[in-house]
Amino acid sequence: MTIQTLVWLIPLPPLLAFGLIVLLTHRRRKLSHGLAIGSAGVSWLASMLVIIQALRMPKLAQTPIVSDIAWLPLANDPIRIGILVDPLTVVTLFFVSWTVLMIFIYSVGYHNFGQPDGEHDRPGLPPKGAHITDANGQAQHVPSVEPMYSRFFALISLFAFGMYLLVVTDNLLTLYIGWEVMGLCSYLLIGFWYAKPSARDAGMKAFLTTRIGDVFMLLGLAALYQVTGTLNFRATLANPAVLGELAAATSPVLGLSWAGLIAILLFIGTIGKSAQFPLHVWLPDAMEGPTPVSAMIHAATMVSAGVYLMVRFFPLLTAGWQPGEALTPAMQVVATIGTFTAIFAAVIALGQNDIKRVLAYSTISQLGFMLAAVGVGSFVAAAFHLVTHAFFKALLFLGSGSVIHGMEHGVMHTGEHLDPQDMRNMGGLRRTMPLTFWTFLAGGMALAGFPLVTAGFWSKDEILAGAFNGGNWVVFVTLAVAALLTAFYTMRLITLTFLGQPRTTAAGHAQESRREMTLPLAVLAFFSVTLGWVGIPQDFPLIGGILPNWLDEFLGGMLLTHGEAALHHSNIPLWTSLIVALGGLTLGWLAYRRQAAGQVDILERGLGPVYSLIQNKFYVDELYSLVFIRPAVWVSETLVAKWIDLGILDGILHGIANFGLWLGRQLLRWIDLLVITNTGNAVASGTGKFGGWLRRFHTGRIQQYMVMAMFLLILTGVLFYALVLV
Amino acid sequence: MQWISEHLLTLILFLPTAGAVVLLFLPSRNLKLLRYTALTASLLSFILSLAVWAGFRGGLTGFQFEEQVAWYSVVNATYHLGVDGISLALVLLTTFLTPLAILTSFNITDRVKAYMILFLLLETGMLGVFLSLDLLLFFVFWEVGLVPMYFLINQWGGTRRNYASLKFILFTMGGSLGLLLATQMIGVVVGSYDLPVLFERWTAITEGSLFGLPVETVKTITFWAFVVAFAVKVPIFPMHTWLPDAHTEAPTAGSMILAGVLLKLGAYGFLRLVLPLFPQESYQYAGWLALLGALSIIMGGLGAFGQDDFKRLVAYSSINHMGFVVLGIAAAARAIGSTTAVMAVNGAVLQMLMHGLSSAGMFFLVGVLYDRTHTRDLKEFGGLYATLPVYGTILLFVSMASLGLPGLGGFVAEFQVVVGSWQVFPLATAVSMLGLFFTGAYVLKAIKKVLTGPFNEKWTGKLNEITARELVVIIPPMILLLLTGLLPSWIMELINQAVSRWFLS
């Protein structure tokens, strides 16, 4: 089998698993998860083989693995689709294949495989647990298996297909297909417990919010096709001549270059998919879905896809720009949105008490970091953080799922009525859930950027360095503050959840999760720590140069104008990274280490009304509802459906019809009745009278008839003579 | 045998009529016999159209399987049939959907004989439009199709059937008045109704005067007469208000055919007659057509989102989707002679097919639900997914096809229309994106109200899962929608070759 064939095959196993589960095995739980995990395993294996093979190729950036087929007939020259493995594909494929496989395995435990069916469970609602009698004859309330177990595995398989497709494809059209397939799956998975109105609405919100971005992205796709005549990545992005033309040609919109316009249109797609301000609102609500879904959406797949798109189109976004120069308008847009989102979401995360919501806002914020890096021209830094973030955020989400599971166990045990996701109800879980604690700690430290030993430190440091060295002061300072807040809320999260004493009885009775759940945590924790070491800058004090900065060379080779501002001219960004990470962690620990049950949050005491603003996410949802959603409903229900269609258009129509009826009636009255009827009557009565007159001749006497015949004969003869013969 | 192979199109066209005649002599009590006879007649027509497809040569120019005999020799009108890639695709759509619609109608128990006869006559009417290569013959079939549909709505329709059927027939006939006059005028001027002749001779008349008016004026008037007739049928905003009523009140199978095929007659009219006969005028007024197409997309989307009646929602979605067909045609009219035009029309034709499948599927699924609940009010449903998992999954699939989800056929069509028309009418295309957004909104609204949310306890124990007969109806279109989404070339080769010939040179 050639390497090309192998790449083609990567996305297919999960698709096959999806089809088989839906059609055949949806009633058999074990077979369903076996198919799903098996297919993810095959894709993982194929990915690893491809990655190993690709790493052996010396000039992968210049001569990547490619292969394509004709897909859509068009005039004489069909549109082709195919696969592409270049350095960016390699690193993306690496984190996608690992995280997907881990999430699949974790899901088995999360959905309580092997547990009894709940008596009151029904499809569409989260399982409520089952009552059983154990070996000792004691009644117990234990977790019950998910009623829609197979459905879940079918959907995440389709989701995995979408992501693999997006990663290995060589053109924007198939990327868009994968992008949208994931959109559908995220809609179905966020709304997995569809009978719950909140979950249902969250799914819909996710789909529609991202669709706003998608329709702009479709225009970007059309524009790209218009000016280049192709959607193939390499034909455009690896072609300096085309890029130069695109940068030089002015588009009709706002004086942007075509390169800038297309990049911005595609970026709007990213704003939706990667939940950037102002389309970030769907992601926190997406927490309604089961936790493995959150991990898939927030780490391994969907939100990463948005950043991946921007990293992929980096050459287009930066066309005509040289490192050190002022940013192009399109880059400014990306940098501004990314930076603002980074700090905006970090601030909101401070005020959340739901463990998953903190992580959700943290994701939005971290994606902002990556996009800010793209915007300031730090290609490698953005890709680096994308990879490390995928691992540690998947870890954190899965870890939070483990925490919630443990808490639910405690809640079932004690029978308390409390929210198992609220961190205020937790505390001291490090003792009852040690494995979860240590892995979560690794992930949390990576998120906070704990120096040297976590992957997050290296990638975040590179972003800060990129912003600093490019002279983008505002971006640098804002991101530094955001990084401080990140460390702070991360420590708040860890302290409230794991440290101190249990604040509820349920927390005291929490139980460590099953091995299917803790094993993936351990694997992800491993990468969250070690992965940073592939990208240690050469000139890093003391340890720089011990390990080669492999990542920079590998990914940087893709850039046509190598020499982005990755070289450290100064140690300021490094010191900043150290200070914000350690400072934020320390402050977070100091602030929350003594948090007692029922005590008001220290920030709430300090910030007062500002805190409620934060807690309510700056009322963005409420604003959108008022400005967009309600008007849209009014326009469609009242203006279009009632007023325009039924009122005006049908009104005109009925007007014409009524005019016709009226005209008919008038005609009937004035023409028919007056003229025609009278005429008709006149004719009728005239005929009658004429007949009556004629009757006088019909006497029945033969003599009279003879006389009349003679008379007529003579008359005819005379007339004939006079008219014809004369 | 040879006679059959030489008269395949005639057989396809009149087999349904023959079936109708046979039905006339069957006992009206034997429902099973009536139903299966009708099904057989329509299936035979389908099989023969597959034979035509198999024998169709992609590389050839012009029409194939032509038949021509004298018909109305006084005015030089002939019985002239023939197909190219575009019309063959639509013939296949018609003969594919009609058996499915008849199978859907197996649950009709009231006056089955009359119903089936009308349905078969309807099929002949529709096929005649796609097969005619004579303008007068085209017009005759155009009008013939209306009558059975009128009676189907009027006799087997919902509560407002009288209003809806009258509105349907008056609106369409009113729109066709100009078409009739224009047809006669062209016939008189050229001395022939034969389309291949008209394509050359009518377009060659560019100077001088006709009936005391400059040629340009006459042509412009004729052009608009054609446009109005076809625009009503498509329908294009603001001539669309007959559609929600007719679709909603028609029996399920009637709605399937209305949305699946009848609307395509209008779009086909644009492609077969308006653009080839009036290239100048089409070019000149393409902007207006694009504007109306964009408006249809937006107003259709908004209108659908504003409905609480499931069937009406689906009906409005047709306006939304057919807007893309119009947009593609408008772009091609302006960009004729370029790859862009080919792309736009490829998209438009594929959109006709895919909308035919998905809208027929949607109406069918609404019908399935209505058969069980006797309501179409979205507020009455809720949480049905748990009770009807198979139905729910199918509804999701077809809804997503209708939404234009990538991976299913509708997307391939919309993608081509959007990319094609963006290059010609960027503003209209950009504005249409608003309608595309609302496509998502109304589809999700329907799913939200029907499948998800808390279960409406009213339906406990009253809903049966989708039956085997119903699965036989819905699965074939689903397969085609998926196939087209993954490997569109199976049908796009046929379309592309024909479109390239018309629009590239």
C-alpha cells in the first residue's frame, strides 16, 4: 500500500463505524463501542504510520505527500479533491489522532458501560441511576448506563470522520465539508439529551451561531475560486506568484486587497467555529452536552478546526507582509479579535462556578491567544499552542468529567440535592480522587503556563515572544494580562475542587473514576508535560540548545519567507511569562485556599457590581436576544409571513379577484340583464307575435293555400324577370 | 422490438396515460388492483427512462432519441420529442418520483380509481413538457398538467382545498396567458414551432420590425411574457403566494409531485426556452432576475421560519431553494460563454434534482406524521424522537439534505450556484447568504418542535413507527442524496456535458 492510499484511508474507518452502528448494531452496546473504538484505533494507527513516514521525508514542506482525484465535473476541467500531508498536517494529525482515541476510550467509562439500566431512564434524558440490591442485600443507588449509548458512539465516530477529513484534505472544498459535518455532529451531541430544553436550545444555538460564520466562509471560498480558479491549498498558498498577485490586486470592498478580503471572509468562519468574540456565545452553552463531547468540541476537533484554518491560510493572510513591517489590515483584524477575546473570556472565566464553564471560557481565551499569534505573524507559535492546548484542554475536560462523575457518586450516596458541577460544592477531592487530581494538576499547570515542565509554558511563551518581537505592544501587554488571569482562574479551579477540605458531604464521598476514564487522563497528561520540549528556543537561558528546536524548523520550513520574528532578541517576554504564570498561580492559591462552604467568593467581595457583570458574561446573550433574535422572529413571523405574504401580496391578489367578481356582477347587471336579456326577450316575444300573425294564414282550407301558392308563384316569377333577366 | 427502441420517448410519455386508460376499465372496488396497476404503469415508464439513460451518448451534440411526426400541419407544429442531458435528468427525476408518490398514495381509500387516473395523467403532462421539442406541444403539455393537479387538490386536499386549488390554477393559467400569445406570435413570425429551428431562426431576427413595432420591442415583450409564465411556476418572489396554499392543502403525494417536479417545469422553461431564444434580453435583464432570485431565497427563508404549520414551513422552503436555481440561471444568462456560466447552471440543474428529492422527502415525512397525529401544528408535537427513533433519524437526514449540509447532494448544488453566481452578481449572492442562514434556522426550528424537547404526553401510545411501505418510499431518495453528496459525478457528468454545450460556446 502506498503512503498516499494510507492517507486516503485515515478518515474512513470512523465513517464506516458510524454507518454500521446506525444501521446494524444500535441495539448492541458492546458491539457499538467496539466498532467505534476499533475504527478510531485503525485511524490512529494509520495516522501514526503516516506521521512516521512523513517525518522521514527530508523536504516534506517543499514536496509533501499529495494525491487527488477528479470529483466534480465542470466544463472540460473537473474540480479535484485530494489529500495533502505537509508539516502542518503532521502536527495536527498527531494531536487529533491521540485525543480522539483517548476520548473514545474515556466515553465507555463516562457512559457507565456495564452498569444496570435505570428504572426511570428514557432516551433523551441523562441517566438518573439505578436502584439495586448488592451482595449483602443492601439497597443501593448506583449510576446507570446511558440509554442512548450506541447513538453516542455513532455520533462521535461521525465527528471524528469530519475532523480527519478536514485535516488530511488538500483543498478548501473538502475542508468545508468536514467543517460542516462536525457542525452537524456538534449540534446533535451538544443537544444529545434532546428532551432537556436547555440542551436542545444549546445545540441549536451552536449550530446557528457557527452558521453565521459558515456562510461568510462560503463567500470566502467563492472569492478564492473566483480570483485563483482553484481551491487547492498548494496551488494558492505555496505559490508566491499567486500570493503576490492577490496581495497587489484591490478588491471592491473597503480597499482591501483580494488576499485580505478572502482571509477576512474565511476568518469570520473561524470566529464562529473557534468561538471568538462576537460569536463566542454558543460555546459555554455547549457544556450541556456530555463531557467527552465537550472535550471533542473544545480540544481535539471543532474549535481547533477554526484555528487550523487560519494557520493553514497564514500565507494568504500575510501575503505581501514581511516580518518586522506593520501588520496588514487583515492581520490587524485577526490580531485584534484574538487578543480581545483572550482577555475578555479570561475575565468571564473568573466569575464562573460551574467547573465546565470555567474551562469553556478558558478555551475561548486560549483560542484567542492562538489567533492573536496568527495575527501578529507568529505562525509556528500559533500551531505550537494549538497542539499543546489540544492535549491539555482535552485532559482538563475529561478530568472535569471524572470529577463530576465522582461528585455524582457522592450525591447518589448521600442523597443530597446539589449541583455536582458547582465547584463551591467540592473541595478536598485530591484525597478521594488522586489519579484525577494529579493528571488534572498537570493539565492545569500546562494551561497556566507553569515554567519549564509543562507544554503550555513553551507554546504560550512563544506567542508572547512573537507579539513582543514584532513590536505589537498592545497585543503583548494584553496577552500578558490574560495569561496572568489564566493562571489565577486555573489555580482557583484547582484549589476549590481538589485542595482544602470537602465543603459538602457528597464531596467527601466522591469516588475515583473507572480505569477506562483514568487511563486516557494519564496518556493526555504525559503529552501535556512533555510536548513542549520539541519547541524550546535555541537561545533560551541555560537549557536552550540542549534539545534542538525541532518544531520551529519543521513547521517554519513551510513558510515561503522564513525568518519570522521567532528569534529572541530580548528576555523580556520570557520574564513576563514566568512572572504572570507563577504570580497568577500564587495569587489564586492565596485567594481561595481558605474558601469555606457558603462563603462569598473573594472577587465578589472585592469587585461588587463589576463581579455580577462578569458573572453574567457582560450580558452579551441578553443583548443578542434583544437586538437580533427577537427582531428576526418578528420579521419572519409577522412582517414576511403575515404582512407581506398574506397581507400585501395576497391582498393584491384578492383585490384582483374581487375586482373580477365585481366586474362580472356589473356586466351581469348592465349588459346581461339590461341589454341582452331585453334583446333576447324582445326577440322571443317578437317571434311569438310573428308566429301568431302567421297563424292567421294557416286556416286548413286547401283553397286558400292554392290561392297563396299562386300568388307567391307569380310574385317570384315577376321578381325573377325583373332582377335576373332584365 | 425495433419499434420500441425507436419510440422510447413516446412510450415513456404515454405509458402512464395507457395505464390510466386501463384503470378506467378495472373494477373500482378492487383497490389493490387499481393501486398496483397505477404503480406498474409508472414503474414501466421509469424503467424505460433508465433505458434511455443507458443508451444516451454523452459526447454528442444536439438532442437524442428524437421522434418527429406531423401533428398540426396547418400551423407547422409537429409532434417532436427529444432529450439532452438537462431534460433527461429531469425526466429521470419525474419517472423516479411518480412511482414513489403513487406508493405513498396507497393509503388513499376515497375514489381510488379517479385518483390514480389523475395521477398518471399528471405524469404524462409533466413528462411532455420535458420531452417536447416543439413550442406548441410544450405549451399543450404545460397546460395539460394543471388539470389533474387541480382536481387532486380540489378533491383530495385539506380543509381549505377549494381556495387553494382555485388559486393554483388561476395563478398559473393567468401567468401562462402571455406565454400562449408569445408562442403564437413566434410561430407566426418564424413559420415553425420546431425548437431546433427556432433556436436558429428566431434568434437570427435582429433587425426590422414586426407587426409595426421594432423587433427589439417585440422581443422584449415576448421575453417578459415567457418570464412571467415561468416565474409563476418556479415560483419567484413576489409571484409565489399560490405555493404555500397549494402545497399545504394538496394530499401528501400531490405535494411531493408539486414540489418535486412541477416547480421544475418553470425553471426548465427558463433553461430550455428563455435563455436559448432570448440571449440578448436574458443578458440585459439578468440583473433583475438575480435580484428576484436573491429575494426569493431571503423571503422564502424568512417565510418558512415564520410558520407554525409543519407543511407550510416545508412549502416555503421550496421558495427558498428554488431561489438558488433562479440565481444560477441569472448568473449564466449574464456570463454566457464562460466556465462560470457552466458552473452556475450545473448548480441550478443539480439543485432542481436535489430539491426534487429532498422536498418530496420532506413532504412525505410531514405526511407520515400527519397520518398518525392528524395535525400539522408544530406546537402540538415535541420530543417524538424517543418514540419514533427510526422516523426521527430519517427526518433528521432529509432535513439536513434540505438544509444543504455538505456531504449530501443539496450542498454540491448550492456550492456551484454560489461560486458561479458570486463571480457575476457578488452583491446578490452575498445578500442571499442571509437566506441561507435562515435555511438553517427554519430546519432546526422544525426539528426542535417535532423531535426534541419534552415529550408531549398526549401522544403516549398513539404513534406507530414508520412502516415498511413508507421506508420503501423514503429510502431511495435518501440514497441518491447521499450518493450525490459524496460522488456527484454519477449525475453531474450527464448534466455538465449538456450544459457545457449550451453555455460554453
